[in-house]
Amino acid sequence: MDYITDPRAIESKSMDIIDGLLGPLPISEGERKVIKRVVHTTGDPEFAKLVRWSDGAVSTGITALARGASVYTDVNMVRVGVNSRLLAGKGADAVCAISEPRVIAEAQRTGKTRAMTAFELLAPEMDGAVIAIGNAPTALFHLLSMVKEGRCRPALIVGTPVGFVGAAESKEALTEADVPFITVRGNKGGSTVAAAIVNAMLLQMP
Amino acid sequence: MDYITDPRAIESKSMDIIDGLLGPLPISEGERKVIKRVVHTTGDPEFAKLVRWSDGAVSTGITALARGASVYTDVNMVRVGVNSRLLAGKGADAVCAISEPRVIAEAQRTGKTRAMTAFELLAPEMDGAVIAIGNAPTALFHLLSMVKEGRCRPALIVGTPVGFVGAAESKEALTEADVPFITVRGNKGGSTVAAAIVNAMLLQMP
């Protein structure tokens, strides 16, 4: 079996193939890099048509991360998918509280999802952070209500919940909120997509 | 904003929607549960047409996991996506060596990917295990060469590498190998898909 084993050569060839698939797009180079990494991560060029952001959101995210913003995630898959080496270089971290005993206990008490409970408990420390939600529509809905109430002012929300129950609606609500965002339309999304969007910004930090 | 917050109600409604999307299929109930969880995890019904397995692979995987087989993964996103509580109930674990210092050092020395280096070093302990590869074609190619050489006899390989460089080819090679497998055709796949397939089997353990 003959195959490329050098990781840099694999990524470089992949990005060249994706460039060919995408063709020219009326967006900045930095925004194009976000779309390319999502397609690279999913093997699914349809994502290029689904990615949406508020004006300047990609630049806003890069600036926040370069200044040392930490990344708060809804699930551990997003946390470990984010490039922790690049975050650590800015003194930042990837944080997910879903497995903390206090979150599990509170979620059992209220019957709410652990993901939304985690954001409720983390709210006081998320001002200025990048928040990446790859899985749970409930977490995104709840975060948006906290933003609306002025209880939390993140620098950017990357919201790509996946599935058939509430995911598309939660992402639609994100596009209408008064907060910088990056999302994908429809049912598709997931932890790998959220992590890819964050990593595309981390890789562009000055 | 009005949305369902009970996690069991969300999953139950999602699976009902997916059942309606799939319609009848000429497969066992256990196999159908694998397909449903992949669609649930990706929000992408096209996966139902892409999933492939060797005869009896789903039963083989459930039996191995019920007997306490551990799950070896190529990347940490798959490791944390696998239901560790169900594994622990059988005295098993989810294992990923990609971040171990010995793997990083060896990969730097050889110029090979860390994922394939990790499987090289873990080979002696992977007999009888379930191996789940969600990201790296190189890891799957290398594992298949170790299986062919008799250096490793896993109970089942779940192989869903993603992307445009080697992924489809590595999965095609998996379908031709002399080992039980579950995979998806083409460029799509990823860590969430590999974890979903393993979790669908864990949830069916007697």
C-alpha cells in the first residue's frame, strides 16, 4: 500500500484539492481559511455553502485569541479538538465543565442538559472568551438567553450544534443575536466542525 | 425561545425523526441502530447510504465489548467521544497514545504521522480489542499492514478516516482486509462518526 505519511504534505495536498473544489469566493483570505478547514475536517464540500458569520467575525475571533482569550466548549470532543498548543502559547486554555461533579449534580437536580448547566455555572468567567458549541442546541439557546440578559459578553460564539431536534433553530437564533458569530446553516455541524473553525483562527494569529 | 431541555426526550425525538427518514432497510435491528446513531451524530442522512460492514461485524463488536474489550483510537477526539462509563462497566477503557511523549519523539525521528506511530507502539496490546480510527488514513493503512503481517489481531476495526488525501482509499483497503470491519465509503467520516459507531454497539451490550 502506497500512501503519503508526512503530515505536512498530507495537509498541504488536502488544502490544494479543497482550493480547487471551492474556486473563487467573494470573501477575505482569512475567511476562506475558515471554510477550507471545515471542508478539510468533514470531507464534505457542501459545508462551504453552509458557513455563515457576522461581519468581521473571523477577524474578531483571531484578535481575541491573539490577546489570550480562552475557548469554552460545550463538550469534551470540542475541547480536545482545539489546538491547545497554540492556545497555551498565548497563556490561554480550552475549558469544558460538562464532566465536573457540580455540573452533573445540578443537571440531575433540574433535569436540564449537562451542557446548558455547564454554561450557566461558567457564565461569570466567559466575558471576552471565544465560546465553541459543537453539539448541544440547548447549550446554545441558553447561552443566547444569557447574552440577551447581559449576564455574559463573549468575544465570539462559534455555534455548530448538530441534529434534527433544535439544532437548525438554535443556529438561526444565533444569527439574530447581538453578538459576533460563526455558524453553519441546517442540521449538519458537530464537534469537529466547531473545533475546525476555532483552529482556523488560531492558525492565523499574528 | 422554546425548546426541549430533557436530554432523553431530545434523543428519543431525534431517533424517531431518523427512523422516518430512513424507512425500512433490509438489515438487523442492531445494524439499524448503528446507522441511526451515525445519522444522529452528523445530522446528515446521506451517511445511511455510505455505511458498510463485513458480515456479522456489528454483532462481533457488541460481543467483544460485552466481554470487556478496550477501544483503541487514533485521536483524542474519538477517545473522549466514546462512552467511557459503559466501557468502565465492563472493566474496559478507551485508549489513545497520540499525545504520549514516546510517540511524539518517535514520530519526529521518523517523519511519520503520530497516529500511525502510536498504533505501531501499541500493537502488542491490541489483540482482541476494538480499534476506532476516525481521522488518520495513515493510521488505518499502517494498522492493516500490521494485521496482514499477523502482528495484531483486533476483534473489530471501525475505520472512518475523513478527507481528500488517502481517506477513501484507506477505507476501501479496510473492506478488502481479512478482519471484521465497519466503515463508511468516500471522503466523509471523522471522529464523531467513529465514536458514534462504537457507542451504538456499547449501548447494545447485554
